Amino acid sequence: MQPRPLTCKTLNRKRITLELIIALAGSLAVLSLVMAGAHVIAMRTGNGGWADTIWTFGVGLAGLTAIAILGGADPGPRHGLVAVLAALWSLRLGIYLFTRTRGKSEDARYADLRRTWGKDHPRRLFLFLQSQAIAALPLVAAIALAADRPGPLDAFDAVGAAVLLIGVFGGGVADWQLARFKSEPSNKGRICDAGLWSLSRHPNYLFEWLSWCAWPIIAFDVMGYPIGLAALLAPAMMYYLLVYVSGLPPLEAHMERSRPREFAAYKARVPAFFPKLPWAPAVTDVGDHDGR
């Protein structure tokens, strides 16, 4: 029995898969090196919080690396669009985290790790940061999948770009409102419940998650590019991490310890993540922002 000849579509899919694997391998190498540098900086400054800033820039750099590999010598318009959007996300959040970390004491989460790990802190922090590099790979993959969808620019690109811009702008507004609230001496020790913070206890996280919803929209083409559906892993993973792992739980636990009565009142009237719709039932909790 003769084997079936490979069709052009099959060959094209194999080419896309192989190029994606190569692009992600290059991105993982970039992420690993970047987080190794983050470990050096954390050790020299005594502030593990720099890892968050460097991770953000690293994810952006890894995404651009993947796009450069996939686009090759003749990148298409979608490669350029996604590169600009990924760089915009990385720069906005990275610069904010840089200004928040510079000249400040170590983030409570990393200070807790330092105390818990004791003398083994340097080695375990290195492994922890390398695990963050690996965990970022599905996020970079979503960027790569969006950039490499075949065909001309279309409505999905426009919608995806709009979603990312809303996420970046909304996150910037939330961070600005929190900074302005904390800069007022009369608000010292109080919980920020102004502006977007009156609608969600974590609007910054909400808009961060929304930004990652852009990539599966841009990558969407079920019939012509089914591998693009894998980009859905990015917003799903980001939601899980933010709401159930490293985002809301430790920060809300800190708020409950530091300002139990005020936080209980805030928690009772403002949802944790998604804003409450007028017709929705009472708040259902799922899990604060750093040091509010």
C-alpha cells in the first residue's frame, strides 16, 4: 500500500509548527538569560522586587525575538503590528514597575521568601526565577501565534489591537489613580476605593488580563490556522495566576492582616476582579494590590 502524498496544506502546517518550535526555543533562551540577570540584580541590590520589572521587559523581548524568527527576512504586516503591540505592553508595565521598585524597600512577597528560605535563599531564588522564565513561555507563544497567522490584516487584527490598547490604557489609569490616592497624606493607611478601584478591588490585574485576551483574537482563524486556538492558553493562564495563585490571594491576605476592619467593608461592597453589573447578584469573592 502506497503512503499518501503530502499535500501543500500539510507541508505548510508542518513548516509553521517547526518554525514555531524554533522561535519558542529562542525565546526561552532569552527568558532564561534575562531571569539569570534578574537574579544577579536581586542579589546585589537586596531587592527581589526587581525580578518583576525585569520579567516584564524579558517577556516583551522574548516576544519580539519570536516574531523576528518567524518573520525572517520578509516579515508581514501582522508581524509588525503584533511587535508594536507587544512592545507597547512591555514598556508601559515595565516602566511602571521600574518606578515603583526604584528606591523602595523589598516587595513583601520576596521579603517573605528571603525569610522562609534562609541561607538557601540565593539558590532557591535562582531556581524560582528560572521557573518564571519557563512559565512565561505560553504567554510568548500566544504573541508568536498571533504574529504568524497567515493572510492579510483583517477585522480580528483591529479588534485584538483595540482590546490590547484598552488593557494597556486601563491598567495605566488604575496605576495612576492608586499612586495619586497614596500621595495624599490624608489617605495614609486607607484603602484606595476611588475611580476604577471602586468598581474592582484589582482593576490593574483586570486590565492586565484583558491585554492578554488580544492575542487569541488576532490569532483566530479556525479553518485556516487551527493552531492559533492555542493562544487561548495565555489569557486562561494569566487569569488563573492572577486570581488564584500569585496575584489576589497573597495581597488580599496581607490586607486582611494589616487593615482587617476597613478591608472587610471594602470587600463587602467591591468585587475582587470583574466589576459588578447593575443586575448581578451580591458580590461573590474569589480570593490586594501591592500595599494599598
